[in-house]
Amino acid sequence: MRVNLFDFELPPERIALRPARPRDSARLLLVAGSDPLQDLSVRDLPSMLQAGDVLVFNDTRVIPAQLEGRRGEAKIGATLHKRIDLRRWHAFIRNAKRLRLGDTVDFAAGVQALVEARAEDGSVTLAFLGEEPVEVLLERAGQMPLPPYIAGKRPTDAQDEADYQTMFAAKDGAVAAPTAALHFTPELLGALEAAGIGHETLTLHVGAGTFLPVKVDDTEAHRMHAEWGTISADVAARLNAVRKNGNKVIAVGTTSLRLLESAARADGTIGQFAGDTAIFITPGYRFRAVDGLMTNFHLPKSTLFMLVSALMGLERMQAAYAHAIAGVYRFYSYGDASLLLPDN
């Protein structure tokens, strides 16, 4: 499909620079099949679902993966995006033309990394020097990797260290938050449980590739960066039982949805999963593992707007986004949410 089909005009001021407070006070746009759009609050979520339905959250934790350093006199910026092993990471580099293989980059707080390789997409392999765990080095030298459309408008600060983690964050490895889950609070989770709505967790370590623009004219030519994820056998079995009982599995966030669909078998059941996924979902895709999606509002021509258009239909999502823009909804990572429930 032509990428320009997924374009729309988004006023820059619609991109939220801070989250709603409290988190569950954010707005929620209900897009349910062909029914009229409904303007709600995230706190209304328990009344939008049925007892026996299950929400699926991503329990990845964002690490301080943004680094600033130097090679000689040259300023170098690095955003880690996928772990290779205990000491090596793939990274996107700012001012990469100043680096050669074998160079050492000096980051803050005495942290150093060797440039080992360069990939076709322009990213490099950084091997961190020394014996301290890389996690310790990043806590000392790194900062929270806010999306460029936020970081370009204001500096990252201490508040972001809390704001950019979900209440489910448990397993280190993401360089971007699964932002739909940022809306959840213990109080909202308690209200959902009281309504008989359960929840499960999986892990997908979100990479910085999620922020990369689509630079091709046709979706067939775009390649997603791989991300590592896992779904346990127990979680898969419980989710399969939910659907067998006639209830819905609702992914919270596109990261949860992409991993569930990566683990789906041909018959629509979900299998145990551990490995990389580079699944790219565009209109025409046949969903097998999910019955709905709660997600934030995404940017024009992004792979994420393509995904929601695949779930609900391009015209339906164009209308929903026009409604959200006119209604002053807040977009992207710190913005408001939508609940997408396609017709069966």
C-alpha cells in the first residue's frame, strides 16, 4: 500500500509533552465497530468490557538507553535499541560519520564503548568496556530515551524517570515504553478486577526502531527492526481458555498486540514464544490472537497508525483521528488513549 494513504494533518501542539495526572484521568475514545464514536475517560474502561475479558500488558522496563559522549573532539549521541549479549548492543548514532570501526567512544561518568560493526541501516554495534554490568553503566551514564517529538521540545528531567515507566514494568530491556499501559493505576486495576476483568503479562523489549519514520513510498519496502519477546506457556494457555469461553483478549498497546500475533498459530490459538519478532501489520492482515486493542494516538504515516488501520479499517481510523484532532485529544506517548473493538 502507498504510505501516503496513512498521512493526515496533525497540529504539533496535539503531541503531549507530559502525561495526564492522575494517569487514569486521560481521555479515552471508544471505537467499537461501526457504532458512533464515544468520548470517555480511561476510568470508564471497566464498563466498556465484560466479566471474563482479559487485558494483556507488556511488563518490560525502560532502561536509560540514551547516551551522550565524545570521540576526540566530535560529539556523539547513542540510543541503544537492541541487546546482542551481555556487553554488546545495537545502537543508533547521532554524528555517526565521525566514527570508524575500532574507535572508542567516551560517554559520561567514565563509561566507554568500542565501535565493533556497522549495519546496513546505519546503526552500529557498541561493545561496552570494563567488567561492570552494562546495566550499572547505563544507570550511571544514561538518561531516559524519550521519543524525539518530546525530547526535541523539552529536556528530559527527573520526572520522566517515573512518568515513562508503567506500573507493570519489571523486566529491564526496553528503550521505549509500552505507552498505552501508562494510563493504568492500582485503583483502575482494582476496579477492573472488581468487574471480573482479568489481566496477564508478556514481555516485549521495545526498541528505538519504533520511532523511526517510514522512508519508503510503499509499505512492502519497509522493514521493521527486530525486538525480543517472550510469552510463557501458562499465559498462553490462560489466554486460549479466555477465547474458548467466548470472552475477549484485549491487547494493551501495540507492543502486546504484535507479540501476541507473532505467537499465534494458524488456528488462532496462542503458543509459547521466546525470540525475535519483526512483524509488520498493515491493512489486509488477518488478526488471529486478539479481539481488541487499547492504544494511544499515533503519528501520521507511522507503522503504528498502519497497524490500527489494519484492525479497524483505514477509513474508520481516519474518521476517528479526525474526531480526536477536532476534539483536542492529546497524541502519542504521553497522550490520551483509544479502545478499538472491531466487529467479530
